[in-house]
Amino acid sequence: MTEDSSRTPARRTRLTPERESELYEAVLALLREVGYDGLTMDAVATRTHASKATLYRQWKGKPELVASALRHQQPVSLADIDTGSVRGDLQAMVCDAEEDRMVEDAALMRGLHRAVHDNADLKQALRRLLIEPELAALDAMLGRAVDRGEVAPDNPALGYVAHLMVGVFMARPLIDDTPVDPAYLSGYIDAVVLPALGVRPC
């Protein structure tokens, strides 16, 4: 019996890693230029010399494309970090970050803040593709610290580490009129996050 081709799901043509990276960089560049509301799939297609059909085949729409681009440009994934100590793990989050890139990324996320509140599809895509995987990796990181005896399992700060790490990116520009940089974030981890976890910095 011949399979009805009209009922067969279309296969997604895989892009090369290089081509995918090109697309993501173009998306981020457009976000910085025109913001989320001004970014269109037409503009991405024009900037990358791709067809809209290709973009929609690879990503369902603008929210998923933007969330995927943000995930791709992360300098390091928490899931790849395991130094053997909680301080080493937290510091590894910033030690390889480039200052200029961190400033750009922080500004980009602040610019998306309003769009996230106004666009449920963007919020859902960011949570699914970016936030939830990183939260799971952070939970695993902190779980290893508990298993090693570095952090008490009933330490109430365990549930607030993600909030501490995200909050500093919003607070420093507001309070000091200065963006977060790797040196500041490294000091913040030693002075604020580790003491909250009951860990003495080396």
C-alpha cells in the first residue's frame, strides 16, 4: 500500500552549522538595530539571502528564531560546566566571557524585556529554548555542590541563585549607570552569591 504523501510530515532540511550561525548573527544584529517589534522574517530573509520558506521550515516563526539565536550566542552553556567546586562552576560562567560581548548581550536582553511582557509567544519560546534548559543545568550544578557537602541541602538561598544572577544585570545599570562586566560579576559571585550559599571564597 502506497503511503499518502499528503499525510507525510515535511522533513526539515538541516542547515550547516556555519549557515545556521550566519543566520543567528544576522537576527541578533537586526534585534540591536530595530528591536524585537521592528524585526520581521522578511528582513531576516533579505539580510541573510534566505527564503522565508526556509526560515519557517527551520523555525516556526519569529519568537522561536529569536530565542534560538539568543541561545546560540551564549558564550558558555551551564550544562558544559563542571569544575569540581561550586565556586569554580560559578566563576566559569564569566571567566571566558568577553567584556564587549557581555555589555552588548546585557543591553540586548534589556531591550527584549518589554517585548517579553507584551508577546506571549516570545515569552514561551524563550522559556522553552533558553531559560528552562539553563535553569535545569543550574539546578544540577547546585545539586552537585550539595552532594559534595559544599552547600547545606536546606540552605534557603538555593532557590534564589538564578534570581541573584539575573538581577545583577538589571540592577547595576540602574544603580551605578554602568553595565555589568566580567570583573564585576566575578566579584559579585564571591561577595554575594557564595556567602548566601554558605561557601567561603578561596
